[in-house]
Amino acid sequence: MAPLTLLILGTCDTKLSELLYLRSRMLIYHEQACIILIDVGRSPVSHPAISISQHEIATKYRGTTENPWDLEKLPRSEVMAYMTEGATACIRHLCETQSVHAVVSIGGSGGTSLAAAAIRESVPFTLPKLIVSTVASGDTSLFVGENDITMMYSIVDIAGSNKILNGVLDNAAGATVGMAVAYKKRLEDSGKEQSATDKNDGKVKKRVGITMFGVTTPCVDAMRQHLTEKYGYEVYVFHATGHGGRAMERMTSAGELDAIVDLTTTEIADHLVGGVMSAGPHRLEAAAKADIPQVLSVGACDMVNFGPRSTVPERFSKGNRNIYEHNSSVTLMRTDVEECKQIGGFIASKLKKFYRSSSLVQVTLPTGGVSMISKPGDPFHDREADDALFTAVEEGLKGSGIEVLRDERDINDEKFALEIAERLVRLIGLANKSRNK
């Protein structure tokens, strides 16, 4: 049986004593643990507890035998980029060649940026990841991104030894060991060192990603239940808040999803109009490039998201825009005709450009309402804007071979949800036949 293997990532030239304290506490909580301390500092440090040296990160894991530059003379930003590249390669190698059960790092803003970037690009989803940081009490989205990194605020600076810092590091040690033990047990129970190994009657479960927003939840709940109970699929629901869309794209690119119901494409509206929940310019590309079955719709494309009412940009708040307070933290703005044309054009252009097999994707347009608040009589009902959205999708996909269907029901109609689910099942069957030829 493989030992509990824990990685510690840190800059030993500035945080050695703190890293050693963390290491010692982890060994107290699990005496038999194999701890690999990785030095990603600017200057080399020699200590018997360091498992992978700064020199190895700067050379071996960057594909060279010699350090071509004197890191101590480089600007800080260049050193960060240089060591991040080596750290990413190192951690990826360790995760691919042996059983790693958790990764932990400590640092200030620089160390956090380096560790987070390396961990995001090298550590699989659900493998425990913890960063103790002096900057973990504010907006951590820059560090966490679409990953499952746990951030712990250090309260005081990570410098020296005192009751507060030692207490935080002790908690971090306990948390890391606890998560690692749970993760290792889960892997052992699954029968192999991978998380996606559930079997269903001897067949690997189909993994389906679905995008959801609060205003499309009834539809997603009905689909999820139908796909799970009738077909035994494993369904992953992604909250379309920007990070959710990026997480789904990333999992799709990594081959961790077999099919997609991109029901809620609202992140495109935020990207084009300037809302706070954009998933960026590459939204919709992963499934198309992977050429996997997908049913796509325009859920919640009637809205752009902002924070509290006071945060809505003046160009919108002072204009004649339909603004709706969803709650004290979220303010929605109705997309207008021109914005809907842009959203529809974006969707069509991505599908048309990246899908190789047009038969594996379908687009369904719910003309009865694209969200919970856009049906006739609702605050965001706007027939002209909706029609502009639908028409832009249809016109943009003409001649592409991609099927576009208008459905008179609203998006949260249960029968609409079940029909979408069945369309995906048919596409999955079509894809299976094509692969078996």
C-alpha cells in the first residue's frame, strides 16, 4: 500500500523555518507520511529536509542542465515566471508518476501567486490543495480560478514564530493531513488511483456537464434527475458565474466530460456587455474542439450580472435600462436587442468554427422564455430582444449543418427539460455508433 504522500511547496530562502514547522506538525499528525518539500525560492538553500532543490526546479524541471540566468539578478516578475514553470512541471511529474494525496503551500503575495499558478496547472481536480496566505482574506479569484484550491488566511505575516502564526500553520497541517487521508481512502475504495472510476453494470458511466443559474434551476434539476435515474449518467452541474463556465471548459478539455448540456450560456452576455460573471472569450470552445455530444440553449441570456445596485456602471444605471435587483448582492440588467444580436452571433460563430461533426450538436431556443423572469408578464419579458437573439443564432448557423430548433415552451417547463435530456441521449448514441464503426 502506498504511503500517504504530501507535497509542500514554498520559498525556502525566505520561509524555511515556517515551512519546517509546518512539516513537523504534519508528521505529528501522521508519523508515516512521506513529505516532499519543494523549494521554489529565488536563491538556493541547503537543508536535509528539502526533497527537491531550487536548482532542480530551475534546471531539471525546465528541461535544461544549467540555469541560464542568475535568478538573483533578474527582476522579481521574471523570477516568478521562471520558477512557476519549473514548479508546474515538477508537481505534474510527481502527480503522474506516484500517488500524491495532498499539496500545501505557504506564502505572501508572491509565493501565493507562484504556488497557485503551479497548482492550478498541475494538480488534478479533487486532489486536496491548500494555500496558507497573507492575501487570502480578500478576493481570491485570481489565485483559485476555476480550481478547487482551499485558501487559509494567515492573520499575521508568515514570518518567524508566534502563537497566532503557529496556530494557523498547525491548523493547516491538520487540514492537509485530514484531507489527504480522506482522499487516499476514497482512492482505495474506488479500486484505482483515479477519481472517475464508478461503474454501472460493467460500463463506465457517461459524465455529463450541465450549466445552471438560479433562473434556470428547475430545468436543470429535472434534467439531472432524468439523466441520473433513467440512464445512470454521472451529472456535473456548473454554476454559470464565470468560474463555473471556465471549470466546465477545463474539465472538457481534460477529457473528464463525455457530453454537455450547455443550457445556461449567460456568461457570454457578461463577457460581451461588461458584467461581472464572464467566463472569457474562449467560452463554448472546449466541447466543440473535443467534438463531443452537446445540446446548447440560451438560458439566462436575457441578463447581465452586476454586484449590488450601486456597482452598476453609470452608463447603464443612468440610461433607460431595465434593471432588476435579484437580491442585495446581485443586480441584473436586461439585455437589449443589439446585445442579444451579439450574443447570438457569438454562439453561432463558436459552434461553426470549432465543431468538426455538426451532427453531434443541437441548439434549442425556448421561445416561451429564456429564464425564470422572462416569460410574458415577467420583469425581463422582451419579445423583440428574444427574437433578435434567436434569429442571430439561426442566421449565424445557416449552412453549418448544425440543427437549430425553436420550442414554444419556456426554459423551465418540465417537458422542455426532459426533451433536452432525451436529445442529448440520442446524440450520445449517435457518437457511440460513429466511434464503433
